[in-house]
Amino acid sequence: MVEGARTRRGKGRSDDNRSDGRRSNDHLFDRDLDHLPPEARWREWMNRVEATIFAASEPVTRDTLARIVGKSCNIDLIIDDIREDLRGRPYDLVAVAGGFRHLTRPAYADAIRSAFGTAVGGSGRAAELTQSDVLVLMCIAYFQPITRGELSSFFGKEISRDFIGHLRGAGLIASGPRAPQPGAPYTYVTTKAFLLEFGFDTLRDLPDIEALEDAGLLSKEKLLAGDIMPGFSSDWEEDAGVAGDE
């Protein structure tokens, strides 16, 4: 027991030393670049931000970018200047899923798909989504947290557990809080992967639901009454994994 305790204490000192080393190295990193003239300082901050975003596999948040630039640096202005530099390039710096990421411009999607057989730069899930996938995701995005029963009411047919499992397996939705209904059913919400796939920074970037309702394109009341897109064929029901009346 004594030896075990000694080993743990030694390990703790080693961890402390590594932490101290990281703190020391972090302290040596020059964020403010006060020795540079203003124009050169700004350009170096731009380069740091662009390099960090380029190297990252996920969208990079403002908090992360703030670690590599001076306190006086305005991240939004830096991003604007980088985007200006990228004007005319086949890729851009976009705000998506709560951070920033380099993405190719839509005009080059066909060329990329021809080269690789699929679009690259994201997970590729969106390209595999069916119309029914997108419709159910739309309902979840606008009305989350929402139960499977409520989704079934929207479409007038039961949305199967397998279909929900398909969207969950793709990482586009996740379980939300239990609904305050008899049996406390699970609700479903969209995920960060959903934002990433559809190019939204936050859910606030979804088209305004009131504008859609004013334009007659979407109505929660009609959805709940099973009156969504009455021209849909029975092929959609088979594709969506909905069950008929039993």
C-alpha cells in the first residue's frame, strides 16, 4: 500500500510538471505582437486564424481563435478580411455549427463529385438524404423538442422507430428531454452535425417560420391535422418507413 501511494504521488508530480510545462510554453507564446507595426501585426493574426481553421477537422470557435491573437484583436474583422482575401477562390471561410470552417463553394460541387464520386469537406450525409429524410428533419428542426407521436401527427402516418433510428445513426438527431405527456415519451432534437451538414451556424439561421407561414409554405396547424403536402404519393410512405393504419 505504501509503495502504491508513493507511485501515485510520483505520478501526480509528473503530471504537475507537464502542466507547468504547458503553462510555461503558453506564457511564451506572443499573442499581442507589440513589436510589429500595426499592419504586419494584423496580417500575422490573419495568418494564424486562417492556419488554425485550415488545420482543424471541426469548426473552430471564437474562444479558440481568441487564444492565438491579441486582446485588442476583433475576430469578426479578422474573418471579414480573410474572406476578402479569398474572394474569387474556389473555397470560402464560413460560420457553421458555432464556429468557422473552410468550405468549397457550391459552384464546384459537381467537379468535386466527379473527381471523388461524392462531395468532400463534410461527412457526406446530406447527399445521401432522401426527400422524406429532409422533411422529417425540417419538422424536428422547427418544432424541437418533438416526440415521434407528434411527428406522426404531422404526416398523418406513423413514423417508424427504424426511421428515427436511421436519422439518429446518421448523427443528425439525438434524444431530447422526456415530454410532459402520459408515458413520458422521448423527444428528439437536431444536433451539431445537422448544422454542419446543412451549413447553418445556429438554428437561428433556419428560414423564419413565421415568414414561411405567411407565405403559405408551412403551417403547424395543417401539419398536426395531417394536411402536409397532400399531393404526396404512397412512394413517400414506403421511403419514410411509415406504417399504415392497423
